[in-house]
Amino acid sequence: MFENSGGTLLVYASSFTSREKRLNPISSAAEKMAKLLKMKVEVKTFRKRFTPIYVYYKEGEEEPIPIYCDSGEGSDTQKIYSALRNMMFVLSFHPKHSALQSIRKEIMRSS
């Protein structure tokens, strides 16, 4: 198929966030995207209270790029996955992300 892109999807949330209602659908969508693209997923929780849950794409030692933010809308896993897929597709056109360019077709086929 294709090699590991070396990228990681990072999910950042408050440790006070409802896991069942908010964090689980987002982390499930991120895991589904990471599995498709042969990436890692890291879920990081912070002891600070904040509402949004963020998903970032990180490649190598580059600065992480925000690709999704949930402010408490309560989207389902499929909608979140579609949003992640769309952002990864857009990133695949950026010259700094050549690893994503090689799997662009796979990103779009996953719909």
C-alpha cells in the first residue's frame, strides 16, 4: 500500500472534558484517520479547564498544524472524520508535506 508517513495526529483536551460525549467521538475519528494514513495518534489531556478539543497534525520536528477544533457542538464521529479527511487533503497540496502528497488519492478514497 504505502509507507508510514511519519506523521502524528495529536488530540488535546482538558482532563475535565466529558470523555463519553465529546472526547471519544473525536479521538475515534482521529484514530480512524491515523489508521488509514499509517500514522500515530496521541491524546493529551491537561489539568486546566478549557472547552475546545483540538486535533493537530505533526510531521517530524515541524510545528504542529491545527486541523480540527470542537467547541462543544457535539458532532458525531463520521462528521469529525470527514472534517479531518478534508483538512488532510488540503495539507497534501502544501510543499512542506510531501509525505501526504504521496497518499492524496488514499485520503480521498476513504470517503
